[in-house]
Amino acid sequence: MGISIISFIILLGVLIFFHELGHFLAARFSGVGVLKFSLGFGPKIIGKKIGETEYVLSAVPLGGYVKLLGESEDDELSPADEKRSFLKQSPWKRIMIVAAGPVFNFVLAIIIYMFIFMYGVPSLTTEIGQVAKDSAALEAGLMSGDKIISINDIKVNHWDDIKPIINEIKDKEVVVVLERAAQTKEFKIKARLSKATNMLGEEVPAYILGITAAGKVVTERKNPWSATVLALQKTWQFSELTVVVFVKMITGKVSPRNLGGPIFIAQAAGAVAKEGFIPFLVLIAILSINLGVINLFPVPILDGGHILFNVIELIRRKPLSVKAQGMAQQIGFALLIMLMIFVIMIDIERLNLKIINDIMKYFK
């Protein structure tokens, strides 16, 4: 329990710090005054004022905020401060300041993935472990111990490279070049259509050869350039996956019960932290991407909602009325509260089921 709480606080602290750092740096770059930088909400635990900015650590570690000069129209400002106030900036500057939070979440994920790829990622080799009975591989003559070198002249470095190539070619004949007993051999093979389960738990069509990996692992370290390219690709993949999951939830293709709230995240953080530092970093990267994508949704109260207001102002050449913005913010806040209650209820249900299952083990 203790490691879950500590891991949860560290995880949230890193995510919130980078998100708010984005807003903070963009505001300072734009010449907007920053009055407070807070990690957490509620009562102040410690704080220090440097210049005009107060840096605060607050009691409730479930968020954070950056308070900018002139965020509200009710703020009374001197003529000098008017020029440095948030609301007096152009819509483009305001969009940059607001968008910088989610952008920094993506930056955090990229930095983490760069480090991981340079540190070294264990990958399965292309050596075949087993060849299934009545499979396309067995029919073509592939054997246990063979090491796949290429498929249709596409070099195969790791076991995970095989599946995408086969699914792209589908049931067309492919030329597999492999190494057997220090000799290079060539085989022609047609993958067969089967079914597999994707990351969302959906049953999808998949083309298979009928082989499994031998389980041998090699650790490969990338140079900074290669690590950066791979980190960008990984961040994009998970960003795309996050959007796809939410679209499928809205359309009813994926159950919203797959969502996780603070209890689930704390449990996941604790479990992953026990596995080691690298898995914990991967979890931070994935959640940082999720946070970045979700914050860009055009929902009032989220960063995406504020960006939408500014885009509307650019189109209309004048801002929405204070009343319209206020109503939209209230609706957005209500939706957010409802979502939070929903995911916490799912967490509690999931936790109760685990407790019940643990108790039942003693009666078996």
C-alpha cells in the first residue's frame, strides 16, 4: 500500500509539474506575468516567492495550476500591468500559452522514450521456437531453431517486426530468408487468415505463419538520433491510440468501464514500480500522453476548451460574451465532475471485486 501511494504521488507530481511548466514558460516567453506556480490544490504546505511569482506545494496532489496576471476581467491592474495581463494578449498568444501545457506532456513522453531507447530495450530475437501443426510455416518447411533474416527483402531485426509485415502482405506469397545451421535458406510461404485480440480486447482478423518465438532476448541501445526518431514514433502511436479509444467509447464499441481513476492509477503505479525503474518510466510516458491528448479535447474547462474560445474569437474578430463563456465553463465543469465520479465508482467496483476474489481464494 505504501509503495502505491508514494509511486502515485511521484507519478502525479511529474505529470503535473511538466504540464504546468509548459504554461509557465510560455507565459514568461510571451511577457505575461505569472503570480503563482502551484503543485497541488488546497492548503499550502510550503511556498517561496521569487520575484512576482510564488512557488507553492499544496496539500491535495491531484492537480496543479499556474495563476497568470489578469486572468479575470475583474482584476484591477495598473496601466503597466495591463500590458502584461493574460486577457490583453492576442488570441494567438493566449492559444500558445494554453496549448503549451499539453505540448509539454508530449515533450515529457518523448524525453522518457529517448532515454529508454538509449538505455537499451530488450527485444525477442527472430529465432523460431515452435512451428504449429498444420500451419503455413510447417507446410513451407520452416523449423524450430531457424532464424528469420528477411521477408520479401525487408530486413527483420526483432520478432515484433514480423507481424506487421505479414499483416501488410496478407495472404499473398512471401519469400522468407532465414539462417539454418550457419547456412542461408529461402522459403516461399502464404500466411493464413486467423483471428487475434488487439489492445482494446476486440477480436480482429490477422494473418499468421504459425510460428512462435524461441524466447531469446537481446538488448539493443540506440544512438541519440535513432532514439529521438523512435521516441517521436512511439509518442504519436500512443496519442493516436488514446484518440481511437475515446472515439470507440463514445460510439459504444469499447466499454467505458475500461477507464481508470485515481485508485486504479495508484494501484498500477505501485505494481509497475515494483517491476523496476524503466517500467515505471514507461507508465509515466503513457499517462503523460493520455493527459496531453485529453487536455486538448475541445471541452470547456480543459485546455482544449480555452483554445476553442480563442479560435472562435479569431474567427468572429471578437470574444464570446462573458455570460456565454461562463455557462460553457459550468457545463464543462459539471461534465468533468460526473466523469470523475464515474471513474471513481469503477475503481471502487474493481477494488471490491479484487477483495472478493482474494477472500474466495481461501475457500478453494
